[in-house]
Amino acid sequence: MDGLSISLEIFIGLTSGIVSALGVWFKLKSTVEIQKIMLDNVEHDINLVNDRITRLKNTVEANREKNEGSLTELKKEINEMEIRIIKAIHEISNK
């Protein structure tokens, strides 16, 4: 009876240990899966942000080129206007 009691205690201890180990394993497995999903979501968000930044850079560069062209045209028109004003002043002063 004493040997049976020890065998029963060992069986209960082993069974309890195995059940606990399986519980920990499933818990860790689900935690790892959740973290993998979170990492995938973060990577996706980072890719979206990088795409937005690239589009914004392109838009800013295009606007900068347009502004440079507009400023060049504006300076050219102002210079032409100054020349016309100077010519008009000379014509008025010569009369």
C-alpha cells in the first residue's frame, strides 16, 4: 500500500506538472502570436507613414519648383515694368 501511495502521489505530481507546463506553453504561444500581430500592425503603420512622407516630399518639391518658376517670371515682369516706367519718365522729362 505504501508503494501504491507513493506511485499515486508521483502520478498526481507529474500530471499536475504536465498540465501546468501545457498551460504555460499555450499562454506563451498566444502571447507570442498577439505580439507578432502587433508587430505586423506596427510595420504596416510604419510603411504607411513612409509612403505619406514620400508623397509629401514629392508635393513639396513640385510646389518649390512652381514657386521658383513663378518668382522668376514675377522678377522678369517687374524688371520690364521698371524699364517702361524709366522710359516714360524720360519721355515726360524730354517734352
